Amino acid sequence: MDVAGYRPRTVVSGGLVELAVMWGGFPLVGAGTGWLLAATTGWLARLPWVPFSDLIEWLDRLPEPQATAGTIGAGVLAGLVLAGMGTAERLIVTVDTAQVRLRRSDQDRAVARADTRVVFLADKHLVLLDADGAELVRESTDLPAARLAAAFREHGWAWADGDPHRSAYRLWVPDLPGLPPGADALLRARQRAIQRDRRDDARELRRELGRIGVVLRDEGKRQYWRAVVPGAGRPTSAEREQEGR
């Protein structure tokens, strides 16, 4: 039997308010944008520099009220699409004394507290580090820091108000000495992905660098790195003996 279901837990999410804003607000904004477009097509069609001029002129030739109804309907549909995307991307964090569960529509993973040394928010990402300082989790989120901190602390997790390793990062430049073998090539590839706004490629390359002991922090399009030191954060035998007393 899975006894995890009987442990007290805290759920942190945007809740019903967030869903109401997305599924109610986005379609309303889309409808308003569609109405505004229909009301200004005549004026927009006379501007020589307006983008999508062929579409604007086509809309201007449509009869009313079909043109207005069509643009409003298209706006509502666009709002619903954005709401669906937002719902799929929202992160739900469930914390108890033994593990944290991180859920999105396309993933559901759990990380044990025993494997985690510290938790914090950095650049709108929830980050869990292990005893060596390697990243166990890095998930983008807009959840409030105060609610996340309270949830983790309530269940005995070590929460930090910032990255405890921030001072260890160094700016990456090509051919920088001290990197693990293969890291420079991966960092070059990731730099190209960042410059071309290929976010999926950049995330995958971050994971590859993590596998060889390199943790990254981005500032704009600049990459900062630090090396994971195995065993550096683990308690010594004397510390373990002291904890056991």
C-alpha cells in the first residue's frame, strides 16, 4: 500500500483564480481585440506601412455584421488557445515530509526529500539541489516565493532565499580553462541556441551539461557556470556521528 496518500501535504498552485483569469479573461481580451480590429480596418487599410496589409484590406471589404462577428470569434478562439496553453504550462507543487511532486499537463515527477539538500527560487525557476550542489530539478514557475517557502518549510525542507552557490558562478567564454571535458563544445552549442531563441535546444543542452557536472545560470544571453564537486556538501563521518547522538 502506498502510505504517501496519508501524509499531510501542502499544494501550491495558481488555483481557481488563475484558471478563471485564463479561461475567462483571455477570451474576453481576444473578443475586444477582434472588435477593435473590425472597427479600425478602414483606417488601417489606408496606412502604407501596416503589417499584413492584404489581410486588413480583405477584412475591410467584408460586409457587416459578418466582418465584426468573424473578427470577434477569431479573437475568442485565440484567447481559448492561449488559455489552453497556459493551463498546460501551469506548475502544481505538492509538498509533504518525504517528497515533492511537480505536475504539469505533460509531466508528473516526484523528488525525495532525502535526496535534496536545499530548495530555492532563482530567476522564476524552482530549483532543488542535491548534497553535491547538482540540480535535481529546475522548473519555471510564477508561483509566489512566499507561498513556496512556507510550504517547504512547513514540512521540514531546507529552503533558501536565494542560490547558495551564486558566488561560485563564472562567466563562460570560449576555451575557458577549468571546464570538464566536452563542456566547452556544449556551451558553444547552447550559446548558439540562446542567440537563435531555440529554448528547447537550450534546455536539453543544460541537461547534458548537468550530466557532466556543470550547473548554469543565465543572465540575458550570457552563460555563467559552476562545477559540481562530488562529496563537497555531504556531512563528514564526525558530523554524521554527532547527528546520530
